[in-house]
Amino acid sequence: MTVLELRNVTKCYPSAEGVETLTILHNVNLTLGPGESLAVVGPSGSGKSTLLNLMGSLDRPTNGQVLLEGQDLTQIAEPELAALRNRRIGFVFQSHYLLPQCSVLENVLVPTLVCAETALRKTAEERARRWLDKVGLSERLAHRPAQLSGGERQRVAVVRALINEPRILLADEPTGALDTASAKAWATCCPVESGRKNHFSSGDACARIGGAHGTGDGIARGAGEGVGGRRDA
Ligand SMILES: Nc1ncnc2c1ncn2[C@@H]1O[C@H](COP(=O)(O)OP(=O)(O)OP(=O)(O)O)[C@@H](O)[C@H]1O
Ligand SMILES: [Mg+2]
């Protein structure tokens, strides 16, 4: 079964002058199956974050469909969409958006506060402590984000993204601020990539925006006419 599918997704913005249309994504088709990992690489401004936002229903396409386990997200209104995101999609943002006044442990637990599943909420703190320990942050539970290094903040963001055991994890340059060793640690907390299934079940998927700009454009696995900055007159 497909976890996530994009069908003929196009995203356009009006140009600043408003006289022409800037096409960022043009007829992108891709599928992400259970246990699959997908990396999207490309130059700055080519549309990677735009694509990830559409995959996670944070933005709506100009044309096309985004299906999560067969359900077309473009047809769902807020706040139902917000509840669906909270429960089934994990995000690691390019700039982590950790809450500055909250501790590491509290930041990780934020998505569980509005989670509708009682069983997941009840076990959240135990899970958070275990996974923070796994990514080497057991000595930093009470630290505020400002007291952490950039890589430590990214690790907190990853654990927060996984805390509600989502069906899909979307990560925008998750290892951009990490050294090689810490980037490898990302693999241990992203079991789809490492082949381990201790956080994700076998039915989950992962899409990741790579930090390797310029090493090749486009989508590493999947079909799409283009991720790029085409201009349509
Ligand atoms: N709201 C908007 N209105 C107009 N143009 C936009 C808007 N949002 C993004 N763009 C344009 O879309 C293009 C793709 O942006 P996006 O953030 O997806 O790039 P990216 O590949 O993630 O880049 P980076 O590697 O620098 O993060 C950019 O050229 C940007 O100027
Ligand atoms: Mg980006």
C-alpha cells in the first residue's frame, strides 16, 4: 500500500510584478511506500521546501492531488487537517521552531498535548526520555533551546517529530548543522534510513531534503517532470 502519493502536483506563485506566473513545481508525480525513504536534492531555490510543505499538507498545490494512505489531503479543511497532521505526519523543519521558553523534554512533548489518542499520550514521557537518551541528550532534558548547540537542537526536533509515532517523517535539511558523527546519529533516530524499525513500524515512510546542494537535481526516487524554477509567460 502507498503511504504518500503526489499526482500531477503543480505549484505556481504570481511574480512580484504580478504580470507572469512563476511555476515552482510542474506536474510532479511520486509515490512513497511502506518503509521507503526518499531524498530530494537540488540547488537553493529549486523548490525542495515547497515540495515538502505540499507533501505534509502545510501548503496546497495549485493543481494536483496529495494522497496520504489514499486520502486526498487537498480536499480536507482545517482543523480536521491539523489533527491529521498532528497524528500522522512528523516534521523536522529547516529552522527547528523549538519553543524557547520550554525545556528539551517539554519541547518534545508539545505535539502529544493535542494528540487525540489517550494511549499515545499516556506513554509519551517515557518514550521521550528513552529516545532523547538514544540521541545522546539524556543529560540535557532540562536545558532550554538557547543552551543547546545547533546539532543538539536538530536532534530535539527529530525526536519531537517522531513522538506521536507518525506514518511519515518529513525532514527539511535535518543534518545541515551537524558534523559527520552527529549526522550518522541522525540515522539511528531515523530507523527507515538505518534499516532499524524500533521507532517506526514497517508501514511508515520517510522523505528527507538533503543538505547536498548541487550534487544533482531532482528527486532521488520517484517520477516528476520537474522540481525547478520554470517561468510561464
Ligand atoms: N510565497 C511565495 N511567493 C512567491 N515565490 C515564492 C514563495 N515561496 C517560495 N517562493 C519561491 O519558490 C522558490 C522555491 O523556494 P523553496 O523554499 O522551495 O526552495 P528550496 O529548494 O527549499 O531552497 P533552499 O535550498 O534555499 O532552502 C524560490 O525561488 C522562492 O523565491
Ligand atoms: Mg528549503
